[in-house]
Amino acid sequence: MKYDVKDMKLAEKGKLRIEWAGAQMPVLNLIKSRFAKEKPLKDLKIAACLHVTTETANLMQTLRAGGADVVLCASNPLSTQDDVASSLVKHDSISVFAIKGEDNKTYYEHIISALAVKPTMTMDDGADLVSLIHTKKKDLISGIIGGTEETTTGVIRLKSMAKDNVLAYPIIAVNDAQTKHFFDNRYGTGQSTIDGIIRATNILLAGSAMVVAGYGWCGRGVALRAKGLGAQVIVTEIDPIKAIEAAMDGFQVMPMSAAVKSGQVFVTLTGDINVIRKEHFLKMKDGAIICNSGHFNVEIDIVTLQKMSEKKRLIRDFTEEYTLPGGKRIYLLGEGRLINLAAAEGHPASVMDMSFANQALSAEYLVKQAKLLEKQVYSVPKNIDENIAALKLRSMGVTIDKLTTEQVNYLASWEMGT
Ligand code: ADE
């Protein structure tokens, strides 16, 4: 079995942490038990390019229980948990190609190594597998029945491929399931981003001015949690509807050019490039802390920050100090990569439970339905989404009401009024 991980001696620690996460993933565990009996993924070869975390390990074990052969590589150079990677190799005999801190060249070599299994299905977080297959590994396309995509950025990339008629197989957009983005993007990113900022810096958020760039589901989560910790939150947006929502949620809304004057901590969650750039660095206050929680490390113009700076030093793990002419210091966290996975551990297991339940059930759906699908990006079927919500509620001990027959009839009729 081929693999490339940091240190096999970390495997025992990884095994325990994977077990700990698994205990908070009841929905995925139910799926795993059923998969073990029914083997719906028999004969499938899945190449997964995901953040290599304890939660992902539980997903890999579930796919394996379903009968699939799985190979895993990292979907970000800084998000790998090395103990998890080695545990998957040692205890689950799963090929893993991922080392925390790998350089860009190794990152892409690892993706190529994962693709060497000639997958019949791809599972992406950011569409790097699909993108490589469609550019450098086109020979694999004929063997692939379909794929899944975990994240907003990946779905945007894939939809633009479908629009240009270049997408060569169907994709299920797991991100678009309500049981994914309402919870993972909002509460998962909300908590884990703050966790990453605090672990990297140990600053007090109460009373600090925190600028959240982007008020999508992820930005909403971060703004909400930062407010809860007592920060004065400023939101920047380009979308007027999201901007009104932020204003009515009680946040100050202004352009980045104004926010830089008072902001102390900046987080980008927009999915676009150069959201914080030269004109902003020039106006920032001494000591400003900047980080990103969007999928790619493109939201902060780090190349320009580097060029503008006279000095750079690593002052704490994941905290780099850039000194500009005149002595102003700007602190960049996690090299501008996803701060929640670079400096913390990503979203907690109980929220990944729903995201990865969607992944597992979408893989099963593709096995049954792929032949009937076009080369397009599809939503997770509504019944899967609702079933996951129902199972999650049950696991939380929450019960809800049912419509009475009278209420069902009322909703179905158009004649009844007051
Ligand atoms: N994305 C965000 N948090 C994650 C986690 N804990 N595991 C895998 N992918 C993630």
C-alpha cells in the first residue's frame, strides 16, 4: 500500500482522536452501520481530496464500511492533522497522501498520487481533483461515474465548468444541502474561525474591533460568534441584500477602505481575490491582525504585503509579523490559509456529522443514479437532506410537531380563507 504521511509513530494518538470525534457523529455512525450490512459502495474506488481531520477519518471509515476502496489526499497544504493521516494508514489500511505544511509542489504531487488508483468516483473540497482530472489527467474521465463537492468555492468552480460545457461527469454539490451550509458554514466556520484566531494569538476579542469581510453563511457565523464574545463587529460586503441583512442583524456595514481605519482583527470569507490589498495595508493601524477563512489563500494580497515590508518574522506559531517602512506592524495568521484548519482543528465533529452524512449518502445516490444524470452540478436530493435533519434531531433528543389532517387539508386547499 502506498502512502506519504509525516510520522507513523503518531498513529496511536490519531486513533484515539478519531474515536473521540466519531462519538459525536451519530448520523454518520447510523449510515456506517447500514453500509456495513448493505455494501452499497461495493466495487467503487473513491479518490477523496478533503481536509485530513478526525471527522474526515470517520467519513473514510464509513465509505470503507460501504465496500469502497478509498484513497485520501489533503485539500489544503496546512489543514492536515498528521496523527490522523498516519492512523488511517496504520489502523484502517487507507492510502493517505498528506503532510501538514507541505509545499505547493508536494501538495499537487499528493493529488496525482491519489489519482493513480484510477478512481471511479471523486470526492472534493475545493474541486482540485476535478480540476486536475480535466486538465492533466483526462484519461481518467471515462472510468469516473461522478463526484461530490464539499464547499462553496468548489461548487462555484464546478458550476462555471458546467456552464462552459467542459464538466465531464455529474457532480453532487454537497455544500448546497441545507443540512450542510446552514450548519457547517455558519456554526462550524463561526466557531472554528474564532478558535483559530484565538489559538494563534491568544488575544481578547471582547472590546476589539473585528472586521468580517463577506456576509455569506460563513461570514454570518463568524460575525455572530465574534459579537457573542463582545467584539465590535464591522461587516464589509459587495452584495446589497447581504449588506442590508448585516445592518439589520446589528452590525456596522462599511467599505473595507473605511473599516481599515478602526479594525484591529480582520477575517476574509468572500471566496474572491485581493479583498485586503495594498491600499488597505497602507491605512491599517499598527498591530492589525489579518487572516482568512475562505477556501483559498487568495483573499489577502500576501505577495504585495511581503514586497511592502522591510522585515518579517514568525512571532508565534501561525503568526507572522510584517514590519512596514516607518515601523507599522501587521500580523498575518496561518499564511493567509484557512485559519480554522491551519491554527485550529476545523469544524467540530457534531456539525461535520451532517456534512459528511451528506457526502456518504450522495456517494450512494451516485452509484444508483449516475447513469441517469447529465454532466451537470446537482443538488443533494431533498429526501436525503430531510432525512439527515430528522436523524440529527433524533440524536439530539429533540422532537417536533406533526401536521394534523385538518392542517394538511388547509394547506392543500385554496378556497379556505378567514
Ligand atoms: N472543513 C471544515 N472543518 C472540517 C473538518 N473538521 N473536517 C473536514 N473538513 C472540514
